[in-house]
Amino acid sequence: MRPVCGCESVGDPDKEPQHFDEDGSVLRGRQNPDDIGMCQLNAPTWQETAEEHGWDIYTPEGNVLMANWIYDTLGYEPWKYSKGCHGRK
């Protein structure tokens, strides 16, 4: 998931994913501000499921845990729009 989250948060699969903006606030998507954190999880879609597991997608740890759960359940499909960056199918 690291390359995917790198693409999602900083636009580069080889760079360290970023969870926070320069001002210290949680990173939000440019195209969709409902996309949250380093893995750009869509809050309306995933927040409830994350909370059911006891995870907070607004924290780095919770964001990664939820992203791994999504990957284990659906593969890379939810990150298909950044496939050109990370190359995962």
C-alpha cells in the first residue's frame, strides 16, 4: 500500500506518504475534500466501517489500517484513478 498511498498523498509512489498538510491539518483531497489522509480514504464511504473496527481514518495509524482492510477486501479497485501513478491493477 505504500506506493499507492505515496501516489495518493504526494503524487509519487517512491516518496513517503504524507498524512498532514504543511499547516498540520489532516490532508484532504484536492479533487474531493472528502478524501482523507495519506491513503486518501473517502470519509462518507469508509468512516463508518473504520469506526466499527475501532479505527480513526483521521489518524495516520487508522488511515493505514483501514486502507489495508480495504485492500484485503477489494484489492486496488478503490484506488483505480491513481493507477497511472502506482501501476497496481
